[in-house]
Amino acid sequence: MKILPLTCLTAMLSLTACGPQQNAYQNAGEAPPPDPRAKQLWGDNLADAKAQAAKNNKLVFVDFTGSDWCPPCMALHDYVLTQKEFLDFAEKNLELVVVDFPRNKPLDEKVELANRALAEQYNIKSFPTVLVLDVDGAIVHREEGFGNKNAKAYTANLKEALGK
């Protein structure tokens, strides 16, 4: 019986494409090279990230993305989430988690089911959607779309939203 809601969620997310500001990235120009820390700072396990956040007095930043098919998701990744300005802030204040819904690369079935359950739990309707959670999983901040911001502007807005 749990398969039906997950199937409906997947269909709904597929039909909504990427969501708001779908073409905002098109005027952004060429993406700068990623900061080398990006690969080590990003994880894919929310439970682990919440445990680390509790231990280190941080919040959890969750990126719900369609990493290989959603242009605004790719732009957010390339222009913001892998850049020095964002990672400098994240390293001190956030545990980073990606919850991916790829179309062209396989996911382990357990990971796929867990990702779908998280999308349902947090009412994800479009990609990208970013959540900042406290260590208990309560939403502190929510943002949908890319917004065509560079890492500096995005991070400044995030700091303001989080009171940092």
C-alpha cells in the first residue's frame, strides 16, 4: 500500500519538471570551477547529517535535486553549492545533504525509496528545493528554485534567513 503514494509522488514530481524559475540559469554565464572541498562536504544520508549537526551544533542543509536532468538544479549546484563563498559558510554552520532524483543514473533501491519518502515527508513539489533543518528535522528555512544568484548573494540571503 505504501508503493501507491510513492508512485504518485514520483509521477507528480516528474510532471512538474523543475518548478519555479526554470530558465533563470540561462543568463548566468559560464560556471566557475568548483571548490575542491565540495565533494568531501556533501553527503547523502540525512540521519547521519542530523547526528553530526547535533554533535557540532550545526543545522542541516538539504538539497532536493534532479542532478542530471533539471537545469535549475544543475545551475544551483554549479554556481552556488560547490563554490567557495557558500562552502566557507557551510563548513562552519551546516551539514550538507543531497537528496537526488536522477533520471539517467541508477540509484540503489533503498536510497531511491528513502529519497521518495523524504520528498513526501517534506512536501517537495518542485526541484530544486532546499531545506535547512534543525537537528530534530524541523524546517528552519525553505527555498524553491535557483533564483539566478551567485554564491556570494545566495549565501548572504541564507545567512540573513538563518539570522547568522
